Amino acid sequence: MMAGHPEFYRPNVGLMLIAADRRVFVGLRTGKSDAWQMPQGGVDRGETPVEAACRELKEEVGTTKALLLRESAKWIVYDVPEGQRPAHWKSRWHGQAQKWFALAFTGTDTDIAIDAHDREFEAWRWVPARDLPALIVPFKRPVYEAVLKEFADLVD
């Protein structure tokens, strides 16, 4: 178990990829017409959260052109509604505990390739950070509000 990680929550990372103009990357989840989110993914066995963040950046955004600015001070937890929990969780997890990473994007839009790996997003765009909570599924909104508060100085 990782330091400070809460029991019954799947270890996960989230990425706030910030463009030079302080807008934030969001992707539209494949097959879900209204599910925009920042990149996120599980922490594999033997992997640190920062290693997972680097891997997820490459897998979901298709780039490594970013600089690490900050890691969230604590794990941010959210419950997944019971009917939406993946079957492979087998009642092991109530939701996810996330370490969030703020990253400065150092490339150009042509460096983003959401189809570079297993395609998790069918579209992407840059949005003002203040618009994030309205785009996110309701059960994740408190997470996004906490992330916005923690990284406010980077996106205001």
C-alpha cells in the first residue's frame, strides 16, 4: 500500500495538463457523448504515482511533452456509483483515490495523439479551468473542485 492511500479505493492518478495560455486539456470518453474528463488511470503494481502519471500521459494524450509542476498534497477520493463500477473490481473498490499532477504542456497541438494507444478519448480540447466542473459527470465534480482549488495559482 502506498503512503496515505485509503483502503477500499483503487489507486489512481489524474493529470491536469496545462497549456501556455493556462487552459486545461480535457478528453471526451469514447462511447460517452457527454463525459469529458482530464486524463486519469490506475497505478500498476510496483509503479509509483508519478511513474503512473508519466505512463498515462503517453497512453491517453499520446505525448511526453510536459513538465511536472506539482503533485497534490493528499489522495483525493471519490465513490463510483454502485451501478457504474466495473465488473472486474468485484466489489473490491468503492471508488478511486487519486494523486493529481499539474503538468505544463511544452508541445504544440500536433504533438497530441489520442489514438496513440488504446483510445480512451474520441475527441479533445483545451478549456478554461473554471469550465471544468460543468463538463464532468456529477459524481466526480467534488474531485475537480478540489483539484482546481489546489492548483488554482497555475490556471487562474
